[in-house]
Amino acid sequence: MSAYLPAAVGMSLSEVDTPALILDLDAFERNLDRMDASLAGKKIRIRPHAKSHKCPEIAKRQIARGAVGVCCQKTSEAEAMVDGGVPDVLVANEVVGAAKLKRLAALARRARVAVCADDAGNVGALDEAARAAGVKLDVLVEVNVGANRCGVEPGAPAVALAQAIARSKSLRFAGLQAYQGAAQHLRKVDERRAAIEAACARVRQTTVLLDKAGIGCERVTGAGTGTYLFEAVSGVYHELQAGSYIFMDADYAKNEWTESGIPRFEHSLFVWATVMSRPVADRAVVDAGLKASSVDSGMPKVAEVEGAEYVKASDEHGVLKLGGAARLAVGDKLKLIPGHCDPTVNLYDQYVCVRGGKVEAIWPITARGAVW
Amino acid sequence: MSAYLPAAVGMSLSEVDTPALILDLDAFERNLDRMDASLAGKKIRIRPHAKSHKCPEIAKRQIARGAVGVCCQKTSEAEAMVDGGVPDVLVANEVVGAAKLKRLAALARRARVAVCADDAGNVGALDEAARAAGVKLDVLVEVNVGANRCGVEPGAPAVALAQAIARSKSLRFAGLQAYQGAAQHLRKVDERRAAIEAACARVRQTTVLLDKAGIGCERVTGAGTGTYLFEAVSGVYHELQAGSYIFMDADYAKNEWTESGIPRFEHSLFVWATVMSRPVADRAVVDAGLKASSVDSGMPKVAEVEGAEYVKASDEHGVLKLGGAARLAVGDKLKLIPGHCDPTVNLYDQYVCVRGGKVEAIWPITARGAVW
């Protein structure tokens, strides 16, 4: 709600107030290039996950490079994307409740919108909302491909739900949502590859039955930054939902990548912080704590300062343990690599976009707080 | 940034969209009563921490009951409080950097403002900013009373810094900031009591020297919800900075309270969530994950649903494990008790204030995201 801006275009990075969410544009664009190169020649489309960035400016840059659209987790995120000029949004999640379904159906009058379902009652409610809005809504069946979160079981249960969708007058069965979220942070390449092979088997088991039932399956969509190349070459998936590749957070960086074929994306997203206290030789305290960087997947990493480790976060403090070599004084500014990019982005209202040490742009995070 | 509101005044709770941050006004007011009763007859003032609520509507209610003002962690939080009508704010933290110091000094022209310092260079910068703004700024010395975060060591180092403040033309030495943050969540009462006794010894060691130096110490301020009654009866502290007592989160609820003398504050803050998926008998998935409830101090607790445990959070999903008795269907709404109230509040733009099952008010969280 604060109208304060920590930066202005043209400022040098050293002048940017802290904490601020910094996007290194060169690194960000190299990550986009790496993704493009890794998919060159493959018959697969990318539909990047906008839950990671929540920013139409980024979505439009992804689409300009050939992304088919974006996916979102929430109706209000999808609204923010459409408001920002994105023409094609998949809500890669279930949407429940009359208020949300009404908004979702209304959104389908302004953009190409699809949504997922894993419950027959919800399919009925989706049909009713679409009918009331006078739209035909694309609905995908979410299948549990091993993450054990949402989704119907593969095979007959998925087919039964697809048939319920196909029978609904205001809905169109648009394929399978098959995201193996639990595979993304398995550290070893072989574990991730095996998890995606198992997911693919579950999808195939389902598409064979969908074909037999005469429904077919025009689209299988899923995948994340940790595994997307395995889905890409599976022959099973049509769309990839990777999101974090543009930023590469500290948790993803802990994965093994060698031999995966997946490029080493580089860190482009940072929390810009100031040393606010330097009480003893081996401790510095920065002004970026839990409200500046989400620690759900581990503490942030200190970038570019040898021997400094971020060891403890409280609301507005981050405690750094300093080894012998680390030189930090009160007032020094430094970059932190967030442990988990998605919930960290959700703490900020703008990216301070930096190139060559200068602020080139401020991009509003218009879906910040869009949890509905 | 979303203009969407999940609730309107007069709505029944069951109609409120999810996720929403619910404040149970009866429970909130009982917590205010409990705090008042626990301090009745004691010569101590309360200066509640506004980092917990970030809401002038709440600050003004605390002040109407006798709070001397509020404390904040950041300059922008203090600005939001003053903008909302709070006349007295202590920034219970160091403020570093020219841009922030300029704003802090400007704020001191609009309200009674004080700030902490633990570094001689910072004292010089504070003096310069106060001089430029034409104000005399109250500065407290932050003393390390055992938390090992910010703060100079007690005794001679604290006195030297107090003298530097007292010598500064545009500053006034206004006392000691002595917050033992590491004590607040020690589970056993005896451990918390012992930590505060040790903190009090460090403060006394310092105030004796301040008296000898002819500076004196008009104010010792500190304490949190976990220990405040120990500081209140210490004879050492003048102000208590408890914040979480108004909400009582799941982490604080894990403390032992019996024999502490501190009342059992009750949960008044909830995340209102919807069951969005019910894929198998023992699992429900709610629409409130990492972006709806901070998990830094543990998962949220499910309120009022026997046998349901929140076991895993991803960005926009919370997985509940269900015991035999739990009855939950897709579309059911339920209350979650956040693990840690402060960073959870910081995810939302408003409290949906409920009394007797009806929405009585919507209070804006005007300092949401105010990290500067």
C-alpha cells in the first residue's frame, strides 16, 4: 500500500534504497535465451508459470519469444495478466466457490481462458458459471501424476471426469493437467528423471483410455524448471509450465544439473539489502528479513561477498555470519539470492530492473497479493 | 495491488471469499482487556509493536486504552502510522542510509519520533539528518541484552555511544532499547524468566554507569509477548513492546504459560480458506499456501476441525491430513491459525473484521510491504 518507490529510472544501483527486489536484466534475458535454445527444434510449446513473476511485463516478453500464453494459480492472478495485455491464460489449478467461478467465466469473455478440475461437483459448478456468463469454457482434468496434492487418479477416474466435462453444455474438455511438483526439487538428476518417467506412464495410461472412449486428448500440460526437458522429450506433453527458470533461486540452485540436459540458469533475482549493524567482528545484520525474503525453502544466500553466510532471519533483520575474509561495514549494500523466488516476489510491488549497474526500468508486480 | 476485496461490511463470514485475513473482534478485544488487566497497578507503560499489525486502526485502539504510542521496525512503517493518526512512534531499530534518515528526520516534524542506534558513525549521520531537517531527534542506544542480533555491548560501550549522542547538537539521548528477542519463544517459563533476569542485569550494569557519567537514563524499553510481565516487574523497564498478544499465533501458543503470570491470550487472527480439492479419503487441499500464511515458524494450525492437520504448504496450496473424524468437502471453508502472525499479516492489504459471524469492518493494513 506504500506509495514509496525505492528507485527511479537512471539511478545507479548503489543509490537504490533497500530492501528492494532487483532484476538483473542481462541475466534474465540470458535465462530466456537458454530456455529457447534448450527447446529449439522440439515440438513443444512453453506456457511459463506467471505465479513466479506476477508481472505482465515479464509475461509479454515471454510471449514475444514464442510462449503460447502463461499459466496462473489463481483467478485474480489471471485477471491481472489479462488486464496487463496477456491474451491466453491457463489457471493450472482448481477454482472453487461461486464468487471466483463468476469472475473466471467473465474473464473468458476477454481472453482465452482455461481451468482445471478434479471433482465432478466442481465441474457442475463450472458449467453453471460458464452458462450464466454465456461462454464455453475450456476445462482440463488434473491428474495426480505422483505429487499427491490435487488431481484425480490416472486411468478410469480421469476419463470419467473428462466425460463429465465433455457432457457439460458450456464446457469443453481441453486436455490433462499433469504437473509433477514433488519431482522438481529432488536433488539428483536420476531421481527427477525417474519421477517424470513414472508421471508419463500415468499420463499415457489415461490418454489411451481417453482415445478408446472417443474423447481424445488435445493437450497434456505440466512440468517445472527442475524437470521440463524430460517432459519435453517424452512424446507425451504438449506444453511446459516452467516458471522459476527466469530467476533461478537458491533452492533450485541446489539441484544437480550436470547430465540433465537442462541448462544452468543463472541467478537474476536479488534482494538488495543494507548492512544496518556491525556489532561484533563475525556478525553483520542486514535490513532484509522475513518480510523481504521468504525462507520457506531455506535462508537466502549472500551473493558476491566471500565468507558471508545468512544464518538467521527475523521479521526485519537478517543475521550474517562472517568468515575471516568478509569485509562489511555499516551502510554497505549487498545482494541476497532468495531461497524461494515465488513467495519472495509476492512480498514486493515492483521489480527494480537493472542493467550495467543502472536502473533501466521499474516493472509493477500487478498480481502481488492476488490470492483469490 | 489488486483492487479486489474478499469481503464487504454486513456480509456473513461464510460469504467471505478466500484466502482472507480474518480478525475476530471479540477475541481481539478480550486480548486487549487481558493485557490491561495484567498491567493494572504496575508503573509501566505499553508501547505495542506495530510491526505485528501494520494497521493504524489497531494502533489507535491500543492508544485509546492507554498505550503511550507504538513502535515500528522501519521508517516507512512509522510513516504509515503517523499518516494514520498515531502521534508517537519509536523506531525500535537502527535506521541506516541517507534517504531513510532524511525521511525519518522529516517525520519528526509531524510526530513524536525516536530511533535507536548502535554505531558511532550512524549517530553522526543521524545528527546531520536532524540538523538538516531542523529537528532535535530522540535517539536510544540499543544494547545487546542476550539476543546477539544488533546492539552495542552493555556497560562501557553503551555509555560511550550515549555520550556521543548527548554531545550531538541535533540529537537527544533518550534511553536504552533492550529487547531480548531470543527469549520470547523459549518454551519453558523458567528459561524465559532467567533470560530476562540476565537481560535486566545487563541493563542495570549500564544504567549505573550512565548515572555515574551524569547522563542518566530516562527510559528503558523492550519486551515481547513471551516475557513482558517479567520486564514489567523488573524495576528496570519503563516501556513494554509486546505486539503479538493481540493475535496470538500458533508458534507463541506452543510456549508454556502456566505460572508465568502472563495471561493466556487467545487466537484472534485467522486465515480463512476453502477446501479446493478432496482427492482421497485422508487428504484435503485448501487454497491457502505460502502466499497466504508464512511458514517460517511452522505450519498453520487448523482451527475447529477435529482431526485435520495442515502438513505441507506450496505457493497456493495447503495439504491437510485428515483423521477419521474429519468431515470436509470441496467448497467447505475453514479457519487456519497462522504459525507466525507478523509476516502473515504482511501478505494482506486488509483485515476482515468479524463479530458474531458478520463482517463488521474492513481495516486497511497500510504498512503492508513497508520494508524501507
